[in-house]
Amino acid sequence: MRNEERFRVAAQSLSDVVYEWDLADKIDWYGNIDALLGFSPGEFPRSLNAWFERIHDDDKPLVSLAIEGHLKGDIAYNCEYRVQAKNGDWRHWSARGVALRHPSGTPYRWIGSITDITDQVNARKALDLSERKYHTLYGTMRDAFVSVDMSGKIIECNDAYRAMLGYTEEELRALTYRDITPRRWHGMEAQILEEQVFPRGYSELYEKEYRAKGGRTFPIELRTILVKDDAGTPTGMWAIVRDITIRKEAEAALAASEERFRSTFEQAAVGIAHVALDGRWLRVNERLCAIVGYTREELLAMSFADITHPEDLQSDLEFVRQMLANERQQYGMEKRYIRKDGSTIWLNLTVSLLRDPGGLPKHFISVVEDISERKKLDHELRVLTEELDSRVKERTLQLQTANMELESFSYSVSHDLRAPLRGIDGWSLALLREYGGLLDERGSQYLERVRSETQRMGELIDDMLMLSKVARSDLRRTDFDFSELAHRVMTRVRERYPDREFDVVVEPRMTMDADPHLMDIVLTNLIDNACKFTRERSPAHIEIGQVEQNEKRCWFVRDNGVGFDMTYAKKLFTPFQRMHRQSEYPGTGVGLATVQRILSRHNGTVWIDAQKNRGATVYLSL
């Protein structure tokens, strides 16, 4: 009994709970079982059933199998499981036990102990979670991570580090960080370790180069951290490494761009300036200084308003206000600056507003072009234009006067000059009729010649009046049926030759955009010439049609008449020039000149293709 009492006292002093089980339903607990489960002293039932009900359902099969296995003598009883405290929390227990047996091996009693390992389990879970987080971060971080011992040998690295260098993990473990660093960086890095890492435990960010597996070198940025054990003794270092190749390339590109900008800014043929929002010059190029006559230092102490002509300042400031209010993106204007020597120059100014990424105005960019010489030329051109306008008006008045005189002359020719001609012709006819018998044959011929010449003079006057009228008449262009006009003119002209036989071909559905009245005159002259110069042909063949020449539409009048030698073709369109004698083919020599004048009024051309005794073709182009 005394030994049993001593056992109970010893059990109460232990942190573990000791128990005895009678292999039925009774369990005796020795220790703080009530406090362990949150019960008052003696409140927790001393029965197998009360204990088993508090075991987590998922753990009950494990506990039952462990007990059964031990009772059969197969295994030792040692297991962990969860039990529910009075407040509902789950506690983690580690249970051990042994069955007392009769000499025959039959168990008759069970003695065991229980340790509450809740704190250890929770600590282990926290550690596991921390390890998982570390390995997840370590393996997936975009920056490269490497750990080395104090000799510099690589101990551990992540995927990003291996990918950066092109080595496998086994290959890297055989190297030191100095092996993958070009020699020119060794001294600098050793200095950083001595001055930063070893004294204070870490370095500032610094840059150097790595050499990849294939020999390629590339720039990196890293920070080195010193690792110590619990005693404070350095055990190694780790570093976060970033490949900065792209950044270095961007920096180089930016530097090149800035150099190009600087060269463009300074060497531009126009003035360029950066202007503050209050109008102060922030940056100016040499060309602007040359335009206004100030040095760079002098301009940077001024504002654009200081050298702007007073009459131009308000409009300039209004444009600035509109740009700051986001009412316009840029503006351009012609304005005047006052140079340092007091002279005024004209400029073409273009201004844009530079804003920061947030949309706030930063400064203006001004491009200034000296247009003083252009303004001078514009003034001279304006004076010259005014002078020319005056001359044109004067010349127009002279032409109007000349036209009036020509009209008066035409009237005189039409009325006053015709009267004597009619008188000569009439008196000559009267002389022939009344006194013809008194004249011999030669006298009669003379009188007939006088009459013929007066009639030819009348025709010449008519043709000259027609040529003058064509030059002065209004041009009324319209789209009309050229084929119908050709038929109408041909019918009218044929009436002058009633005894002739004609073979006429007019291409159907021809149209023309011209003055129909003037084209009537053109066709009348051309068809009359065709009839006249085919006098010896029977039938006379006359064709009126159209063709494409040099991608332009042309109309033509073709005959099978006497033709002519093309050597003298240029004479045809000069007034009073003829290719045949008057006695052979009567005419005034004005008809083709009239045709050319009409075509010129239409901005067109006329030309002839002919062969002697093989006819002629007259072409018209508008």
C-alpha cells in the first residue's frame, strides 16, 4: 500500500499524466488530467468510455487498432491522437502504454502515460508552413537567389539563378561566385565585402558582371547579406541577383537618344527653346541666340515677353492661356521680336506644350524661324503686284479702247467700205448692159475683171470681219451632237455646188464639248475647202469622223482632193497665205486662219496631213 501511495505522489509531480486501466471500463488517472482537458478537479469521468468519446473521430480507428495490437502482443503501444477539451479545442496527445500479463501471457491490467504535445505540433506546423513558403518563394521568385559558404562556394540557388547562367545545379555547386565573375571585378567586390558586408552584415546595391556558361558576360545588380549562426559566427552569405542587361541597353539607347537630341537641338537651322510656364527661357540653342542677337546667358535671364514686339504680345499670351487650359495642343503665328540692337525681325513661331505622365504642364517647346527676308520679299512682291495690277488695268483700258476702235473700224468696213464696192460693181454692170455693144471683146473682159475683183474684195472684207468677230465673241461651251452639226453644214455647203457629185461619210454619234456656233464656222470653212479642192474628183469623197491620237480624242475632215506639198504646211494658218493660185481655186486665204483662231479660243490645236494629188486631212483637238 505504501508503494502504491508513493506511485501516486510521484505521478502527481510529473508533467505527463499516468493512468491505470483495468481492461474493463475503469481508468485511474494520476496527474493533472482534469486541468489538461479544462475540467475542474475530479470533474472528468474516470471511465474508458468517457476518454474514448473525446478522441477525434478520424483518430479513433488508429487508437483502437494500436490497443488491440498491443494486447495481442504484436506491437508496442505508442501513438499520437487528438482529444477534445471541455471548451471544444482539440489537443494533441502522445500516448504510451504496456499491458501487465499473467505468467500464461494473458493481460490483466494496463499502465501508461500521456504527454500533451499540442505546443510542439503547432510549432511543427508553423515551421512546415514557413518552410513551404520559403521554398515556394525561393523557387518561383523572378530574381535570382544564391547562397554561398564563407569560402565563396555555391551551396544553393534557385531556378532563376541557374537559368541566368546556363549551368545545372550540380555544375554550380562545384563553383565559387568568383569563378563566374570576370577577374576585373574581383578587387571591387572584395572591397565591398570588407567595407560593408562583414562590418554591418549587408551591402548596398552594387553592379558587376557575370560570365555565363558559354562565356557570354552580362551586367547584374545584387545585394549581399551575411549569414550568422546563433553564436554570431559568420557561416556564409546569400545574395539576390538581377540581370540588368535590358536596363543597361535602355540606358545606352537613352544616352544615344539624348545625344541625338542635343546635336539636333544645337545644330538645327531654326531656333529652338524650352520655355517655362511663366515665360522664362529654360534652354536655347545657338541659332536662336543668333536670330535675336543675345548670348545664351543673357536670354536665360529673360522671358519671351521681354523681346516680343508690344503689338504681338497679347495674341501670343492668349495662345499660351488656351494651351494651359487644354483648349489647343499647339499654336503657330507670325510675330516680331526686338533684337538686342533694337532692330525688329519677323519670325514664324510654332509652340507645343509638354506635359508629364499625369497630364500636368511641364514646359513649352518653341521653334523659331527667321522669316524677315521672306517678309521683305512679300512686301516687294506686293508692291510689284500692285504695280502690275495698275499696268494691267491701264493695258485693259487700252485694249478696251482698241476694241472700241476696232468695232468702229468694223462698222466702217461693213457699211462705208461696202458702199463704194457696190457702186463700182453696179456701175460696171450698167456699163456692160447699156454700152457693151460699143466695147470690143477686150474692153468687156476688163469690165468683167473689175466686177470680179470688187466681188472678191467684198468676200475678203467678209472673211476679215469674221476673223475679227471670232477673236472677240464670247465663248459658250456646251456638249453637243457633232455628227448632227456636220450633216447640217454639209447640206448647206453642197447647195453651192449643185452640179457636183459627192460621196459623204459622217461618223454617227460623235459629241463635242465646245461652242456650237464657232464650231459651225470651223466646219463650214473645212467642208467648203474640201468641196473646193475636190473639184476635179467625181465623185468627191469627204469623210468626217474621230480618232484617238496620243491618248486624246481628235476630230477630222478628210477629202480626196488635190492635196499639197507638206513642206509649205506652216503657211496655211497665216492669213492671206495660199497654196494654190487664185485663178485655180478662188479664195481669200483667211478661212484656215479663222479655224486656228477658234481652236485657240478652246485651248485646242489644228493641224493638216496631206499629200500632193492624194487629198488632205485636217485634225482638230480640244
